[in-house]
Amino acid sequence: MCEREKLPETKKISKCLKLQEEISGAIEELLEEDKMNITDINKLIYAAATIMTQTINEPGKRSKIRRNIMFWKIPMQKQIRSWRKDLPILPEIRTGSDNGKLKSKKRKIFQKYRVTNAREFAKLKETLKQNVLAKTQIFVGHRQYLVCCRSGR
């Protein structure tokens, strides 16, 4: 008799339990129909268990973007996205419309950037633009550095 590879324990996940129920139901149907000996039954159970562990332990689909991005870039990119999201809202706030959603956005922006008066609010758009430009320049400089290093200059 050949040695079998020991299978890892299954996790107590709903996906695992559903799969386990389906497999056990299929095995029961096979046992009712055919008269199998004990070794055939063991082989059938082992085959079902290997299929179950392979399907559960498959690596999840990951984004290809994250693999190539260096770890220090991710928080900076989130910050840039946040600033770019807030920039188009500022002119709408300045018009002073009575939209409920706009009021809540205005309140969040005022809290986020600690704006207390109209003078600070007037400067906010320029400072956000400058921050976005400064952070993106870091990425451009780093990209140029990598190109230079890879080419051997």
C-alpha cells in the first residue's frame, strides 16, 4: 500500500462546510448504488478530501497593481486620492447652495482640514493643489531614478 500525503485540516468556514456537505452527499449516493469494498471507499473519500482542500486553499485573486507598488507609495497614493476627491467640492461649497449632501461634505472638509474662517477656506484650494503636485513629483522623481538605475547610467 502506498503512502499518502497528509492533508491539512479544513477551516471552519461557511464555504468549507457547504463544500463538505456536497461531497458527503455525493459519496452517500455512490455508496447506495454500488457495492464497493473498503479500499475503494477509502480511495473515494481521500480523493474527495484532496479536491476539497485544493479548492479551499487556492490563493485568492489579488490585484496586480499592488505587487509592483512599493510599500511606501500606498499611503501617499491614498492621500493624493483624498485630496483630488476634495478639490472639486470646494468651488461648489463657495457658491453656498443649500443642498443637504453638500452641507455634510462641507462640514467634513472643514473638520478634516481644520478650516475655521473664510480666509483659510480661500487658501485651502491652492494648498491642496500644491500638496497634490508635490506628492506626485515624488513619484515622478522616483520613477526617473529607477529608469536611470536600470539603464546603467
